Amino acid sequence: MLKKRRFIVLQVVFICLMSFTFIFGIFSNPNFNLYDFFANLSSEFIGWALAVTLFQYYYDAKLAFRVKPKDDDNSSSIADEILKFKGLLDSGAITQEEYESSKNHLLAKIEIR
């Protein structure tokens, strides 16, 4: 919800900016005619559409690389398993290689989106 609100705020700010440049373009030209009006309006609209598209791609890409939240039970159970294997290593029941293999296998279960 917050991301959507921030995206809408960025759109409103950009529309205000584009409106200002459009009005400035109208009043800065003393020979402004209807053709110039529509040419300026179409270029402002194309700029707005391009900016909105780029904003959307930026937010989609930013959300795609977020770390997926994990359940506390799953993370704690993985941590408990690693501690169990560490205890077995310390007691001499397993070798260092077996411990590293088990630890890497458990850490591979953690999902990153």
C-alpha cells in the first residue's frame, strides 16, 4: 500500500511539473498558435507516459529483488538443526566435512526471492 501511494505521489508531482513546463511553453512563445499548442501537448503527454512507464518498471524491478520474508518457525528450525550438527561435530560424532555439508544443505533451504 505504501509503495502504491508513493508511486501515485510521484505521478502527481510529475504531472504538476509537466503542466508547469506546458504552461511555460505556451506563454513564452509570442507567436503561439493552435498547431504549437497541440504539438506541445502531445510532447508533454508522451513524456508523461514514458515517465510513468519507467517509474512502474523501476518499482517492479525493486520489488522483484526483495528478500522473501520467512516463517520464524522455519528459520528457527534450520538454526536448531545447524546447532544440532555443531553439537555432533563438537562431540566427535561427525567429521568437519559432514558438518559443512549438512550446514550448506540447510542454508540452501532458505529462500531468497
